[in-house]
Amino acid sequence: MRFQALAVLSCLPFALSLAGAPAAAETPDIKKVDALTPVSVAERPKVSAAKFARMRTTVSINDPIGLLENGIFCAPKGKIVMTQKIWTEVIMRGAGRAYRNEMRNAGYPSATQSESAFDDQQPKAESDFDIGAVVRKTQFHMCTRNNEASGALYVEVKWELYYKKARKVVYEAVTEGSYQTTEMEKLRFDEWYERAFAVSIRNMLADPKFGDILAGAAPLPDAVAQPAAEKIVLAAAAPLEGGVTSNVAMLQAAVVTISSSRGTGSGFFVSDGHIITNQHVVGDSRFVKVKLASGREIAGEVLRSDRKRDVALVKTESIGAKTIGIRLSEPNVGEDVYAIGSPLSEKLSGTMTKGILSGHRILSEQRWIQSDVAVLPGNSGGPLIDASGRVVGISCIGLASGMANLNFFVPIGEAVSKLDLSVKD
């Protein structure tokens, strides 16, 4: 019964209902929340953006969150429980859209160019403020019929405004939101949550203190001095004796699979305790999961990143890791090159493919290495290695063009520079 109920809710979007079918009765068991009027900041001279950076819930996996009914007479169907899929693909998605829309409607600037919480977000400008949300309660009671639904949905959210310069939360509020309808509507499940979150956000924006902080009209704590960046020196590597073909197992052991809130990608050890990968692999996460070639999993902290050049440095504990040497001299067109990574899935970690270096390109004012070596999603962040076993680039972009592979890699020298690393002989 639980599986069937979840299957109905996962159907997006709801289809048309039977003509003339009666609507569901009101659901007095779900709290109705009225929306307050947000305080507009559109006329203020300067308002800071606040990026929706974090979201979590105190509702546990398998906790009941709603009741589902089905059919013309809304017969009981079963309870719905929280799952990871409902949290990430329904609740978080709906909250992200609601936040962007309500902030824009109230006159706040956008912190990102993207209109999707799941796109690779490119900031217009670095914001001094982050917004975090903790969903403390959610409850719904719905009747579905031929892929339409009526009913009610409720959320209780704790909102926190974090001032990054002082590393402090400078505003907190707990607000509620709901969406109710007695008419059958063609709405996706995440759109129900979007409408409930919109009410919760409007009720937060109705507090003048929130707008005063972002408009610079309220006092803020003093900024905390930033610690000096750790100086990281990597040892230059000589060509491996026997080259790639004699050292395949060692090179594969130096490549890892990285999991973050954005999904999975690849990376490689450049020292015992430091991994280079793509910024789009780690996203905005501070901590990531690193899966070694042996299958062991360890924690990694994102130490540095450069969004524009799409590179990141992850720090792990010292584990005696195998490392791949860096070649700072520019490889020549026609050289054999090898890519190692986890294409499509961590189950395919350590996959090695061979090609040639096809060219050096300038695209979007950035330098790239072009190669026909085969890469797929999941290879991102993995190394491009020359025939002597030294890394020359980082997998980043793959384009299929007929029967040819047009794949592009960040030159390793630029990654070293952007991540403030140094290489000594």
C-alpha cells in the first residue's frame, strides 16, 4: 500500500480528471496559514542579495508526512512517508522556486543567474549573505483522481540569514505556510510545496527587520579576519618508468569518485591529502564523500575552488594515497593521452580510455585542451594523463558530434595557478 501511494505522488504532472467528478471535502486536519504582505525593498537605494544556500529537515526518513485518498469518493489509499527522493526532488525543488520568486517579487536582487536549483549556478556577484532553511514540520491530506488532486499541504520552516563576513546568523524566524484547494487541480507535487513555501517566505519577508539587514539599515557584527591561506607545495614528478602501460593499477588507485549534493564526479590525488577536481562536481558543498579505488569511503573538505575556471581542491586525511604527478610543460598535438574516471556511475570507477591530444583552444576566453579521448558524465574532475603517466588536464566538457568525440580539459597549469598551489622540483 505504501509503495502504491508513493507511485501516485511521483506521477508528474497530474493528468485530467473525470468530467463532472465531485471535489474533495475540506481538510480541517491540515492547518491553514494566511499570507502576510511582504515589506517591499524596491525603493531602497542598495539592497544585498541573499543566496538560498542550505536546506535540511528535522523530519526523518520513513516518518509519516501525509494521507492519500483516491477515486471519485476519495477512498483511503494509504499513508505517505518521507523518502530521500521526496525530499530532494519534491520539497527542495519547490522551496527553491518559491524562494527565488518571492524574493524577486519583493524587490530583492537575485544571487544567481540560474532559474533552477539544480542547474550549475553562476553568481552575478559574490553575496555577503546566505539563507538557510530547516523544515521542521510538513503535513498533507490529498485526494487524487486521474492524475489530478485536491486537498491541503502545510509546512513549518525555520529561516536563518547568515552573514558570511562575521560568520554569524544575524536573523532567525519560524514561519508557516500552506496551500489548500477543494477543486481538483492539475499540479505537480513539487508545485504544491512551492505554493506552501511561498506563504512561509512571504511571512518572513513581512518582518521589517529582514529587509533592514539586507538594505544596510540595521547594525551588523564586525567582520572576522580571514585566516591566511595554507601554503601547499606539490612535488614535481618525473615520467613513470614504463609509462602508463606499466603503471595502470597505480594510476587507477590515485583516482577517486566524489559525491556531493550535486551528484557524483571524479578527482585525483596530487598529494597524500589533497585532491583536484572540478568546481561543478563539489558545487557549494563544504564537505564531500570521497570513495577510493579500494571501495573505502572517507570525508573530504573543499579547501579552495574557482568557479570560473571550474577547479576545486579537496582536503582529506592522510591515508598513504597513491598520487599522480603534474606536468606543467604544455603537451603537443598528436601525443597519446589517457582519461581515468567514473563515467555514468561510481560502479564504473577506474575506467580508462585512450585518445590523442587534438588541439589547444580558446573558448569563452578560457584556455582548453581538446582531445578525442572518450569521456562521459561522471568523468568530470578526473585526470587527463600523458603517455609517461603525468597529468596534463582535468576532464570538464564532453560533446558528441556524430562519430567524433569533442572533449575539453582544463590545463593542469591553470588549475595549479587558480588553486594557489606551487610545484617544486
